[in-house]
Amino acid sequence: MSRSKTTDKNPIPSVWAREQRRADQPALSRDAIVREAIAMLDADGIEALSMRKLGARLNAGATSLYRHVATKDELMELAVDEVAAEIHVPPADSPDWRAAVTAAAESFRTTALRHPWLTLVLGQAGLAYLGPNYMSFSERLAALFTAAGFPEPSRAIETVFSYVMGMSNAEAAWLTTVARSGETEADFIARLMPAAQRAAADHTHLAIPHTEVEEATTDPVALRDTKFAYGLEVVLDGLALRLPKSEQGNQPSAGV
């Protein structure tokens, strides 16, 4: 008997597209593997993670890990979904959609800075969005934007979170560079600032304002927060114009 066309097809390369195998080693669960992988990713980044190193951390061989997770790509999908559970999205019936979206964006940013590899993986792993936690996050966002009155909520979500992911990715990369220096962020900036000012000296529109120099070297976290909030407000200002006229009249005024 010939094999069916269905079984001849290549399987979809995603952990979410196949059934989970029943664990034959109770002491080594998939949850434990994912938790340890996240710890490694947070500490050393994507390049440092391998199935061999992970197995050594868990006192298990790579072969044992493959009984629970087929590939490193699948492991990354699982890691993304695990940390997606940390992202808070206010309820859809929130009275102020801008405040609710801002809270969700800030929660995503906080999660991305706590796990600096997250935005990189989301940009590379096309099926990482299929996990139950990430799907729940996406559903809550869709409900929030739909309740706000957006005729195309998915487009509005993509607009906001393209900004949030881009800013979070750049910020995470910056903080990784600072961490590798062994200095505090303020000290690192103070040491870098003279070179930055010299480089900008011959460029009229690139001069760094004195107030920004002072804040960058005394409270860089507050400066990063301000920049993120400014850009998010601009995005939300633009999206508010896409709402039906009846909804626009009910929106609170924006303020940076």
C-alpha cells in the first residue's frame, strides 16, 4: 500500500505544529529544560546557548534533551512563549484605550529588557508566535484595540508593536554593551560622552543638548523612559486619527 500524501509532506518545523511526546524521564521535564534555557539566554545570550551546554547544566546528555525538544529552534519557541506570560495587557473594557495600550507597551518593553534576546528571536523565528501564552497576549491586544473602535485592529497592533519591538531591541543591545563594560550605565556614558561630543561638534543639528548630557550621566534610566514614552505618544497620536470620527471625539487629550 502506498503512503498517503499527508504523510509524505515534510512536517512543519515548529514545536507548536506537532504533538508533545510523553515524557519517559520524569526527572527531566520540558518545563525544566525551558526554565534553564531561559536562565542561560538571560545571562549569556543566544549564541552561548547550545543543547550540549544546556544538557551539562541539567546533568543530562543532549540526547536526553532531544526526547523533549527536537531542535534548538523549538527550544527558542518554547522560551519565547514562557516569557510571553510575563507581559501584562489591561482588559478590553478599560475606559482609556491610550492608557491601556501604553501599559501593555511598557510591560512588553520591561519584559524585553529583562530578557534581551526576546526581540531578536521574535524577528527570526517565524512560528514563535503560535505558543499559547503569546497567542493569549495577542488575543488580549486584539480585544483591546477592537473595543477602542479601530476598524483594522491587527494593523493598529502591528504599528504600535513594531515601534515597541524596535525600541526595545535597540535598548536591550545598548544595555548588553554597558553590562559587558563592567561599569554602571551612568559611568559608561560619562566616559563615552566626550568622544560623542567631539564627533558631533562639526554637525550643527547633531549637537547634544546640555540638559540631555546631564540627564544621561546622572539618570540614564529616566532618559530612556522619556524617549520611549515620547515615541509611543507620537504613534498613538497618529493611530487616534484612524478611529471613526465618533470615537475620536471621546478620546482623552494626549500629553507627553
